[in-house]
Amino acid sequence: MTRSSEPLAAQARTLARAGDWDGARAKLMQLVGEVVGGEATDLAINRDQYSLNSLNGRVSLTDGRTLFFKYHNEEGEDKTIEEYYNAELLREAGYRVDVPLFACGEPGRQILLYALRADSRLADVCRDIEARAAWSEMAPVVEAQQHFDEEGVAGALRSLVPAEVEKVCREPVHQLFHHRLVSEGATPGFGGRVARFYVGQHFRFPGVEVEWERLASLQWVVNGVPYASTLGELFAEAGIRLLPAALADHGAVTAHGDAHNANVWYEADGETPQLVSFDPAFAGRQIPALLAEIKATFHNIFAHPLWLYEPHRVETHYQVNVRLDEGRIHVDHDWALTPLRAAFLDDKTEHYWRPLLTELRARGWLPTDWERVMRLAVFCCPTLVLDLRADGGSGHTPHSSALGLAIAVMAGCCPVEGEDAFSRFFARLCEA
């Protein structure tokens, strides 16, 4: 395969973000042609709310085939990923995974091409149920998720091995966490995306505006519940505790690492629906066990309904009020998990996390601060996947910004008193 002088996938992502969909389409058609060794005759890009750092769609080839493509590009971070697509290693480990027909993992050109499916992505199935409040239709989806969690923990336990520091540090899953917290010359926790998104920036919330320097040191009170850490403290702690070498103090597993529902097919043509993952961009053989299912836990459950992926709808769906007093920021909101997401949380708790933690404890591989590790990683999911500031370039509004940061704080630290959805989740895990 001949590599072009410029990273075509990166160019396509930039063009798409600028609204030049025709330009992005042309770049992707050129890239697909180079990867498959033929010519692409047509290409359509899906424009959905889940493609935060990637694009996907359909491409037609001169041989008559139509394929599904997906590529992933992290701005300024391409060189940190060496082996990008790992479907084969997941299949070898016994996971249910869609293996691409073609793949290119070169920095700036990462793309996968799959046989075209008629199946929906699980993200779209769930969104449809929630949009219609069709809770009577969610049972088969919940059952499929339960089986997927059972298969996931079985794969994790089957592949669970002592962590090897050098191998752990090379795993691409850290791209989702620590690599987004650091950059040369910056204090750990305040580099990377934190520096680009938040440090030195102005924040707009409903009726309140505040600079980062002040916001970073404010104590949060959410729905009357005070929280133990500030944003600044959470980013600083994450920059230290999520250091890859620091996560090699417990077991490691073979896992997908990024199995959010937009990376999962919902196969409904059999006797019972089943789930199949794809796009294992961050899969690996030595993923720290406590990180393996973090992205799926947050993005499939707590990022819904709609506030992270469709921030423009927050103001019409939720009440979000903000006020400042001496040293505190108060956020009151009425966001809550839907029945579907609550059922997913029950499944993930009982059929993935509790069995995994029980086995890690039995082998002596569960660190004493396992809850802090998990909370910090969950905190990173909303804050580092895109800029949560209003007018920060990712579509967030004052209402969604306040709600998103409040949920991130709820995820990242324990309430000083009272409880919330995250503290109840971790309380159940402590029983494992």
C-alpha cells in the first residue's frame, strides 16, 4: 500500500469539523482506495452524535461491494498509537467481535472496513427506546446487554494475568485517560486536553460566569450534596494515579477497552438478540483490569439520556440552576438515569464488575485504592472526551456545561454526606 504524503484520515476529520463534508468525503474515498487497492466509487458519511473523534459510513467499490467504514483520529495524538486495530486478538481471546475485511493502522490514516451489515448499532437502538419512552420494549435489549457483560467478564477472567509494567505502559487504552492529561512542560493532570479545553478558560453556566483559576478551586455542591474534591484536585490526582506504570500494580486483561454502544452491533435476526463489538481501536492484551470496562460503564450508562451527546437539548429536557457563594459552586439539576440505563447499570454491576473485583481480591491483585482508580478514570470520560465548556467548540451550552461538570465531579469523588447514583454504584461494588 502506498502511503500518501499527508494523513488523509486526519485531513478528513478536520474538513468534517469545519463543515466541509464534500472535502472530507473526497479524502476518505482516496484513503479507502489506497487501503483496498482499488477504487471507491461512492461514499456516504454518517452524521451522528456519537462520532466524537471518528467518522463512519458506507463506501461502494468498483467490484460491486459496499462496505461499512470507520476511522478514528485523535488530534495531535496520532503518534502515541502504534498498533491501532486489534480485532484478531479479541477473537483469539474468545470475544464476540466483528473482524474487519481491511485495516490500516498508520498514524493519521487509521481506518477499518467491514462487511456491510443490516444491523443497528446498540446506541441507536437505545436512543430510539428512550426517545419514545418505550420501556415495554427494552427487555430484549437488557437481556442482550446482560449476556454481553457475562461474556465480557468471562473473557477478562480467562485472560487475567499479572501485569507487566512495560507491556501495560505500551497499551493504547491509556490514550483515553493518562495521555489526555499530560503534555511536555505541563504539570501532570493539567496538560493535554485539560490544557486545551479548560486551563485559563472562561466558563459560562446559567446565570453564572467564572474563570478557570477560580472554578478549579471551588468546592461543588450538587443537589444539596457537598463533594470532597475540587476540579483542580481531581485533574491533579488523575494525572498521578492514572500514570500507566502506576496501574501495573494489579492484574491485566485482554479486552476491547472502548466498547461504548456506538461500537456495538445489535443483532436481532436470531432467536434472541445478541451484541457484537467492533472498532477495537484501544484493545490490548495487558489492559489494567480496572480500566477495561470504564469507558463502557460511563458512556453507555451515565452519559445518558442525551446530555453528553446532544447538549443542545439539555435546556429543554432538564432544570439546571447554578449559583456561587464563598468558595462553593452549587448546581441543582433533575437529571437521572432512565429505566433502560438503570437496568444497564444493574447488569454491569452484577455481571461484570462484582465478579471481576471478587477475583482480583482473591488473587491479591486488587489495590487498596481501587475505588479511587475507578472514580478518577470515570471522571476522565466526560471531561476529556470533548470540551465541556459552553462555546468551547463541541456544541456545549451553559446548561449542558454545568450539568456535565457536575456529573463528572459526582463520578470523581465521594459525597461528604448524602448519596448519589455513583456512590450507590460503588457501595454495591464494595460488597463484592
